[in-house]
Amino acid sequence: MKKKAIKNFGHVLLLGALTMMMSCGKDSIAPQPSLNVDNEAAAVAATGLVTTAFTPQTVGITVKKMDNQRGNISQYLLYIPNGYNEKKTYRWPVVIALHGMGETGSNINVVRNVGLPKVVAGKPFVMIAPQCLRNWWNIATLDVLYSEIIAKYNVDPKRVYLTGLSMGGFTTWDWSILSPQKFAAIVPICGGSNPKNVASIKTTPVWAFHNADDPTVSVWNTRNMVNALKAIGGNVKYTENPTGGHNAWDKAYANAGLYTWLLAQHK
């Protein structure tokens, strides 16, 4: 590539990368590209404009280690759908699924048996289900994982979806509020956040779920978020079951209509 062409291309990439950096949450720890064209590849990866060369993956669920381990996430479940290895130029939708407090720890197998990983077989998207090692989901670490996913797998940056249950439901709200540009739609289940902060996700498609008799996380956590979004004209759907206790996720992820709706959303 000639020097002039490289320079112009670098300017375009830097503009996109700087725009993304300005819109990320204040606790993001994703590395910032230097202001020179020698870091062209890093700028490309940061913007998600181009992914790496195609790498075949094992179909089904496997366990993967983060390439850039930091914070309280070191591994995740990767689900690869049928046809992934044959469609080498196709960019797949990807769903990031965040578990609840009960799956915190280092035994990744417990994540397989709860929520979306339990029912993901046969679904036409890539799934990433990280495991929180301790405490609470760290959004700065999730930002690092997000960048790794976009750069490493054949996924579409315009069709990245976020869902989570309980602790993961809270973080689904919080992460999307901090970085709304990352997600084409979100599905928070029995979670909540500060309803005063919903303006940033006014245009983000949301489908929330909760059970009215939840003894662990009050249903008002979701009701308040949904009502706040409705008040500003947000794009929000809400399913509230009268019974079921804290487990609102089994019904939610068994709803075929959820996936039809989810995969119809894009940036």
C-alpha cells in the first residue's frame, strides 16, 4: 500500500475509533489506539469495521479462555451454530448472555445448565456466555471481552445482542446504558437499574421479563425501568408473569417469539 493511501486510510480508521472511545463508559479499560498509522490494525479491530481472517470453530458449545485475561472474567462458553464453518464470509448475529450470582465461580460447567446456554442448541446465532469469577460483573472487563469477540469471530457488529438474568439482568441494563452503541437490542430478565439513566437507551429495542411474585429481586425493579422508558417514548416490550418466583428466565428463553424479535433488530 502506498504511503499516501495508508495515511488516508489511517485517518478514516482513527475517526471511527475515536468516536467509539468517546461514547464508551468511563470505566472502560479497552486500550486506545495511538495517533499514528502504524497502529492501523489496532484501529480496525477497535472499530469492528473488519474482522480477522476466517478461523474454523467447533460447532456446539465449547469452553474458551479470554486472550486478554484481566479483571474477574477468564473464560466463557462459546456456542457455534451449524453452518458457521461453511459460510466463511457470512457475519453471524451474536448474543452475549450474562448469568446470575448462583453461577459465579470457576466451574464453567454450571453456566451450561442455566438460562440461554441450556437451550441454545439449534439457534441461528453465535452465543458468548462468560463466567464471573467473583463479586459482580465488571463492565470494564466485559468491554475487553466484547472487543475480543468482534475481532476473533465471524460476527456482525450491527447485530450484537445482550441478555442476562438476575445479576446478569442488572448488568444488562447497566452495560447497555453505559455503551448503547454496542448493542442492537437487549433482553434483561429479573434485573433493574437506575430509571433516571434510561435516556441513553431510548432507541435501543428492549424486551424485559420479570415475575410478579419474585421474592429475590422485586418486580418493581423492572417495572420502574420499563415505565421510565415508556415515559420518554422508548422502544420497550415487557412480559410479566404473575407467578414463577425468581426464575423468570426459563419461560423467557423458551419463548420462540423472543428469538424472532431479537434477530430482527440491528443497528
